[in-house]
Amino acid sequence: MRETLSEIYDRRVREGTITPDAAQRAVLPALERIREKIENPPPAPRGLLSALTRRKPEPAGGVYLWGGVGRGKSMLMDLFAEATQTDAKRRVHFHAFMQEVHAGMNAARKRGVDDALAPVAEAVMEGTRLLAFDEMQINDITDAMVVGRLFRMLMDGGVSIVTTSNRPPGDLYKDGLNRALFLPFIDFLNERMQVIELESETDYRRHRLEGAQVYFHPADAHAHEAIEALWQELTGNDEGAPLVLKVTGREVVLAHHHNGVARAGFWDLCGKPLGAADYLAIADAVRVLVLEDIPRLSAANYNEAKRFVTLIDALYEARVRLIASAADEPERLYIEGAGAFEFERTASRLREMQAADWAADRGTRQSGRPAV
């Protein structure tokens, strides 16, 4: 017998796999309506006329679910996507999907197609009736200029879209270049999608880290095993997919990312010629950063040490949770050579960021993003 999403949620509460949350449960009827529409589409027209003419799909809508980090948006999305019985569905991270869109448009331009977005949208509509996006945010002008037309084409073509975001539609691409051109898309979202705020007061992700060790030294097999356990806990045993951030025309890649949690090695982020803008983009894109294998620092790796200081400053100011493995305690990472004295502030911040309530006692950032 088919269970509704509310019934599935209640069953998982009884089984102990979900902590009951009234705000989460209140979202489910809206998702159930989308599910019902996907699983029971209107019958196709019959007869000679239908064979000679192509029936235009009924325009679709969707749900835009937003709220603070750690409130359970991705869990609800997973429950919805798993329960919706159709092969014509796709659950994908928003940034990964937009990278595919830009790649498809570049290929279309090489073929001389005038409207490079049209064949990309057609390809999506060909086999998809449901797109489930996680973590919708617009940071790049190339995405901002494309996403409005793309969503309209997909919805007009019968594709339902369900997406999560940490921001309400009105805050998307906030302070972005040429944002006035983006504003019609915000109106479109409010008109065509049901916008729902998940108002849960509980930050489940932060609770997972409360009381947990988040800084490990030395960076040995034991540290790796402990960090792996935290990663699995925070991501639900997901390996994570690459997150590509576009910063001033360049790409900054985090090899492993899932639902606001990213994982990288010291040399991935500090061994490359990255700067403050890159680290600020990372701090804005993630809520938890797992940084492994921080070495001892000295004049021998002075440039890498300077980048590490800049990275920690960006994470600290953005209130990003840091989970790290390092060669030694913060105060003993950089004890001699040029830059050792200046590193004392970084060591102090690394120590402060280990506190269980470090992010919780500072409220929200100036940008309005909830603390983790």
C-alpha cells in the first residue's frame, strides 16, 4: 500500500531514524502534491489528431524550500525524491547541474546554434519530469544570466522543480553584478513555485558536532579514521561530489562536497596560488570544512603558511565550522622563522574554533546567513 510522505516520516520517527520536528512535517503536504502530480500525470490524448500533433505539456510548478543550515531541508528532499515513483526524476546539486548546462551551451555554440540554451533545455525535458535541486544559490553572473530562462523553459515544458536553499528568493544573487537583470527571475520563482520557509529552531548539523572533537593531532591514521567518521555522520555516508566555484574567471575546486559540507587537504587549498577572494568564496559556499594534513609551518613553506592564515581568517569571519587534522597543536604549528609571531593570532583562532558553542554564540553574519 502506498504511503504518503507524512506517513513515511511518521514511520521513520517510530523507527528512530528521524527526530520528530513539527516544522519539517508541515512541509510534507506541499511535496506530496508534487509527488502526486508526477506519479499520476494526466492521460495522453488519443486518436488520429494526437498522432499528428504534439500535445503541449501542462506548465509545471514546484517548491522552493529555504531556511537556516542544519534544519533538515536535505533530509526532506531525500525522503521526497526516494519516495516519488518515476524513472523521469533527477536529484542533483544545483551547482553541478549548472556546470552541465554551461558545458552543453558551449557545445551548442561550437555547432553554430543561435540559441545555445534551447537544445540544453530540450535534452533535460526529454527524459525528466522532476528535478530535485539541493542548495540553490547564485554566486556567478554566468549562472544569473541563464537560470531565469532555463527555469521558465523547463517548467513550461512540464518539468516540476523542487529546490532547497539557505536564502529566500529575494536574497538570491544579493549584491551581484547587474542584479537588476536578475530580479524578474525572483518574481518568477514567487509566482510559479510554492515558497516555504522551514522554520525549525533546531540546527541538527550543529548538534552532531556539539561535544565532538574537531581538531586532531598528529595527522595520523587515527586522525584520518576519526575524521572519516565525522564526514560520514555529516553527509549521511555520501562520498560527495566536486564543487566548482568560479572566482574572477577562474575555477576553485573542492573535490568532495555534500549539502554544505566540504572536504579537502591542506595542499589542495594552500599549496596552490589561491588568494583572499578564493577563500572568501569557499567560506561563503560551505558551512563545514574538513581540512586534513596541516603540516608544521616555517620559512620553508612560508607562502603556503600565508595562504593558510588567509584561509583561516575567511573561515573565522564567516563562522564556518572547521574540522582539521594537523601535525601538532595550533600553538606549535609555527614556532620559528619569519611569520611565527603573526601566526599567534591564527593559532588563537584555531583554538577558539574548536569550542562546541563557537558558532552558536555569535548569532548571524552581517549578510544574514545563519550561523552553523
